[in-house]
Amino acid sequence: MFIKMEKMKYWLFKSEEQCFSYDDLLQMPDQKTHWDGVRNYQARNFMRDTMQIGDVGIFYHSGGTHPHAIGTVHIVRDGYPDFTAWDEHSEHPDPSSSPLSPKWFMVDIKAEKKFTQPVFLKNMRTIAELSDMALLRTGNRLSVMPIGQKHFEILCTLGFSSTV
């Protein structure tokens, strides 16, 4: 009998640095947190239906004057209901979601390794092999999105290199 192993997937997790940074993740107990507050159906579907324990990702600081990739993470818990949606005191409440009928989902991520240097968005745009990455498409504002294995490897190579 053979057990089918799902192929590992690659993701990009975006957060505004002043809201929640990679350094904040490094300060969390066990360097883990739940990726909550996502209120976009496509991103929710990725977390609910596609992301799995063991998938890996790039942590990306969006916003500000110099958006950049800053480190790697991996998923340590499959998608589950985002309880912050039914917490009226959370930063992202949604009265249409409830414990009995959850509308939004989240995953748990754990920090892997911080890049030795950030990989800036402006530099990503100059690399032909990254041209098809969802992040670089006009109007793509998803807070979580799939990326290809080659995108992940290129960003890691650049982030962990000792030269600019």
C-alpha cells in the first residue's frame, strides 16, 4: 500500500512592518503565531483549503517606503476558524462570523530564519525569473499568496547572500 504524499507548497505572507514584523514573530513564544485577521475570500480559501503543515513561506514587509522580503517561515497548523472574527474587541471583527458558522480561517506559522539582508521589492522587479510571481502583478493586495518553488529559492538565495 502506498501513501500519497502531497507536494510541499510555497507561500508569501504579507504584513505591514509597523503592525506585525518578522522581529515581532521572533519574539513570540516558540517563534509561532496564528496568521489572523485575513478578510479576503481568496486568501481565506488558501488558508482553509490549501495550506498544510510543513508548507514553507517568505515573510514580507509590505507598506512603507521600502517593501521587502525579510525571512522564512513554515506552517505548523492547518487552517482553522479565525476566532478574532467573532471577538468584537479584536482589530478585525466580523459580526457575520460566529463559532457555529465561521466565515474566516487562519493558519499557524513559525519563524525559520531571518534573512541576512532584506530583498527589496524594487530589486525583485529587476529579476526576470521573478516576473511571474503574484506579488509583482499590478493590483495584487492579498495578504497570503502562493509563490513558486523557484521564487522561494531565488528570494532565499538573495536574502541569505553576503552581497547586495
